[in-house]
Amino acid sequence: MTYIIGTGILKVGDHWEKSLRNLAAEASILAIEDAGGVSVDYVIVANSLSGVVNGQENLGSYVVSRLNLKGVPALKVEAANASGAAAAIVANSLIKSGDAKRVLVIGVEKMTDYTSLEDSNAALSTLMDSEYEAFHGATLDSLHALLMREYLRKYQVKREDFSYFPILMHENAVDTPHAQYRFKIDLDAYISSPLVAEPISMMDVPSPSDGAAAIVLSEKNEGPNGSVKISSFGQATDRISLYDRKSLLEMPSIRMAFNRAVSKLNNFKPDFYIIGEYSSVMGYIATEELGLAERGKAYKLFMDGEAKRSGPTPINPEGGSKARGDPIGATGVYQLAEAYLQLTGRAQGWQVNGARRALVLSIGGVGCNSVVHLVEGV
Amino acid sequence: MTYIIGTGILKVGDHWEKSLRNLAAEASILAIEDAGGVSVDYVIVANSLSGVVNGQENLGSYVVSRLNLKGVPALKVEAANASGAAAAIVANSLIKSGDAKRVLVIGVEKMTDYTSLEDSNAALSTLMDSEYEAFHGATLDSLHALLMREYLRKYQVKREDFSYFPILMHENAVDTPHAQYRFKIDLDAYISSPLVAEPISMMDVPSPSDGAAAIVLSEKNEGPNGSVKISSFGQATDRISLYDRKSLLEMPSIRMAFNRAVSKLNNFKPDFYIIGEYSSVMGYIATEELGLAERGKAYKLFMDGEAKRSGPTPINPEGGSKARGDPIGATGVYQLAEAYLQLTGRAQGWQVNGARRALVLSIGGVGCNSVVHLVEGV
């Protein structure tokens, strides 16, 4: 069995004054302290854009050097926005196989080293199909706009129906210390928000940001501030290109990852869900793929308050990618760190009361690489 | 236990007509066929420069899409020139932990999508320290030149003494079908070769190249064309920057990786060595760190013929990075694939006679992330 035994989380945002390595180091040092100052025998760095944005690969050695962890083996894992979750899978396997006893998993992304929207879009485009999508000028936001248009058409919902998602995300983020956007929005703000790629507005997607989070995984239940066990995981891929899929509104990778994760357990009933949604419409599709709502009806969950932190099916009690922020390759580690804090009762202000079990869904690219982790308190 | 049960190797070189995904797919299809057409339940892509050079990340889903392996989970592993070896560690752990039964590991790099030396150097610089080395204009070759200068000074060897290394590498590559440079060179050619970064000449380092190799790993000894078991591995990092090290001529990461690998076994005596050397001087330092020669004396092993394919200590019977070619993130997979072919007696023309055990050393960056695999025939 593998346990999360400590975490360090930096506020998501613009960290102009900190380099990629210093962001990684800061979160790592906090995580190791939180885990009782333990030694680690493997380091995994989750990151997606450092080659393009920061001119830096070889992140394993790069981060280990900065941390002065002499000789500790290390590598980088990349799976788009699911990089952090994929890194946790690798760490989990290293521990279960006996190849490591304690693994430090660091998610880090520094997107503000690019300062123009064009450059930032180019970096995010590396997560899409370079030859068939990016080359022709599509951006990540424009692909999400295609999903939203199709969702509007097929399910005959109104554009306002998408507002319930960011409204709840921003409401939740107000209480989350490390969230990027800690302010409420309302329907008016949503409707009047500038369009990014019609019908996607600024209120539907996150903005480029910097962030770092780290967790320490151990073969032992030894967290001085509490441990959380990784009970199961599932992962699945899908076609990287939207043009290559049967339906824009189905994301079988999410369904398959979910089924693979739950098939290893009996009766796992999560008390809350953390889903890495990137856009409002993706949030709805993910909610539907997880079986929490019928297709085309996810908005009701958010409209009716069911998905609130205090509701029966809490979703993204920390504010999700929209409001907590989405530092691409780091996001999966944020999600697991947030689940850890919830399940050890340390999510002050943003705590889901009595949370014992969580489902964490990370989504890479436009739904082409999904990872589900089922985690529970011990 | 984990076995290599099949491989596919493309010739290293300039593959202008093939895209990154097609290179990966071609090697993968060959490997799966070689392994008996088995199904795989995990895909790991080893690559280091695709973000910068090809504008493509998210390689797990990208390659799985091209292979039409519906839903199979996947991720990318990066550790500079040791990416392929690090990917094999991850695959091995996934299998040993029970999280996967058969893993396809693909090493792919397409460096010729950049056509200027400046761009190629910029891409390779992402493997160094971006802020303290690359930013000030150092290139990968210039760092190796520093090592060579210091080696010349400290050990009082002659520049000609470095010739024995590339001469043997090129001699070996003549017989290796997938090698990039299948021609012999002599001392004259070495001495008159244009300098790249004094005293490093074109004959001391590989050139940018494209390549893809794949191996199938399985929990079972089931290779229809032979299986090879991964008996042990060891990995260690070092400071990413040269300025941060005590000695330019010691690479403790190699020594530590080697010690970690052998500590898990009794009396593992390799019949041959595959070392990912990048430059002549690195080849000598690696040979010394592995205990095959005293410091400053490695050239003798190559001068005297001891390191020949037919000698007592064969090193790089396929021609090494110098002559087989070094497609950075793919190289580690090439090395393991080559060991597999040797140990199953299928290295026609470049076979080490009676080879039963091999040591494979992959070196990331300028000796900052080393992986040793010990593999043997079954």
C-alpha cells in the first residue's frame, strides 16, 4: 500500500520573482517538513511545458541539484494537464514494487516566463496535435469552444447554464488560501465576461499561471500530520485530436479510467470529487462521464447546490482549475495534495465536513489522457 | 521479474520524410510483432526534446493515438539522454508492482525538425542548466570540451589518445545495420577533423539525429524470439551544472548507479558493456567510473584492443553514441534493445560471441543522471 504522508502547496498565480527551480524547491521543502523531515529515495518531477517555456529539460537532475539531495535518482513525467497524476502513478509503482520506499512527487509549472498571449498559446498548443490542430491555428481554448458549441447545440442548453460552474468554483476558491482567484462572480459577470474563443469566455477557462505543489509518498502510514492511502487508480487515453473522435461530447478516457479504478475496490463511495476540468464544458462532461449526472444535465448539479462543498456531491471544494488555477503539469499534484489535506481534516476554511474518501480525476489535453485516483483517510 | 520479449529498431539518421509520430509507430509495430503480436497494457514514451524541437508534448496520447491502441494508458518520461533508461525503470516498476503486465517502451527523438546548428544547440542546451550555463552561451559540446581540456591537463594524455575511442566506435558500427555512421576512421581522420569546441572535434561527439527504438517488457519469459531478464538496475543523479561539482573528471552518478545495481546481485560479471558516452572523454570517464580502468588510463583499453568486440572487455559493440548515433531521448531504448539482441544471439554481424550478461549504462546531461541496467539471457 502507498500513503501520502505530507504536502507543500504554493499559491497559484504569477510568481515573477521565482524561477522554475525555486518554485519546485519551495514546495518540496514544505512537503518534506510536513512529512516529518523524512529522507526520500526517489524524486519525480511532473511538468509539461518547461522545454518550450523555460528552455529547461532534464528536470530530475535540475530539481534534485537545487534541493541538494545528493545522488537521489530522479526523472520527469509528462502527460499534459495530467502530468502530476501520472507522476503519482509512477511513484506508487516504484513503492509497490519495492524499488523505492519514499518518493517526493513535485508538480511545477512556470508559465509566466512567457509574457505574450501568442507565446502562451503556442506553449499550450504542444498539448494538442501539433500537425493537425496546432499547425492550423487552433488553440487549446478554441478546441474547448468547439466542445461548448456542440454541447449547446446537442443538449439545447443555454449559455447561462454554463455560468453555474464558474460561479461555484469562484465561491469555493474564496476560502482556499492557495487559490489564484479568490473572489465571487455572478451571472452578470459571467455574461459580460470577454470572449476568448466564442462561446468560451474568460470565465470559462483558467489563465496561464505559475505553481508548484509537492507530496511525499511512503510505503508506510507514517505521516506526522496524518496519512492518506492511495486505494486505487485507473488511467486511460483517447485520440489526441478532436477530429479523430466519434463524439465531441463523450470522453471515454474518463469513463475507462474511472471504471479501472473502481474495479479494483468494493463499494468505494467518494465523499467529494476533485476534477481537473480546464473549461466549464469540460467540467460538465467530466461530471457526466463519472455518472454523477445524465448527459446534458450536469448544470443542474451546480445550479441546485448539490455540488457545493456542503452539498451531497461536493465537486472541487477548492475551486478547481477555474478558480484555484491550472498550472498545467503541476495541477495533478495540487489535486492529490488537496485531497490529502481534506482527508486529514486540515483543509481549514475549505474543509468538506467528515470527508473520508475522495475521487481525484485529472484530465490531460482535451480529454485524451485521464487518470482517476481513489484515496481515503486511514 | 521483468523480461524484454521483443524489439524494433530504426536506423539512426536523418528521417526527413517521417514525422515524430511515424518514427515512434514504426519502431513500436516492429517491436510488438517481434514479441509475437502481444497486447500491451501500458505505453511509455521516452523523449527529451519534443516540446522544443517538434512543438509537441502530451506524447503518451499522441503515440497511442497513432498506434490505434484504444484506451491504453500512457505517459512520457524524460531524463535527458537517459530518458530511455528511466522509461525502462518505470516500465519495470509497473510490471513488478502488478500495475501492468506488458509495457511498450518507445524511445523517439526527431532532431532534424530543426535545421540550423543554432536551433539544434538551443534544443540540446535544455539538457544543461538554463540559467547558469545555457544562458551564458555554453553549448553541450562546449561543456564536453571543458571536460576534455581538464582531462588532457590533469592526466597528461595527448589529444591523439582520444582517437582510440571513436576509431573503435566507427569500426564497430560498420557491422551494425541500424548505426548512423558505418565507416571506419583512422588517426589522420581524427586529427584533421574540424573542431567543434576546442579540443572537441566532430570525431569526438555525435551529430543531431533522428531515431526510434522500442522494446516490449513483460512479466513473463514469453518472447518468441527469445527473452532477456532485467536482473537489476541502479540510478543516481549529480549536480546538473559543471560549476557546481568538485571535480570535472569524476562522475559519481555513474559510480553510484553502478553500485546500486550490483548491490542487488551476487557476482554479476558482464560479458560486454554498452555505455551512452556522448563524447570521447565522457567514454573514458565512464569506463573509469565503472572500474574498468584506472583514472586517466581508459585510452589503453581502447588502444590495446581490450574493448573490441572480440576482446576481453567489449565496450559498445554496436558503435556507441559516436557511431551508432545518439537520438537523445531515444538512446537508452536503443541501448537496451541492442543488449536484448546480443543476449538472444540475434546481433548478426555485430554479435559478441557467447554473450550472456550485459551492463547497460545510460548517461543523462553531462553525467548528471545515470542509469545502470544489468540484463541477462534466460
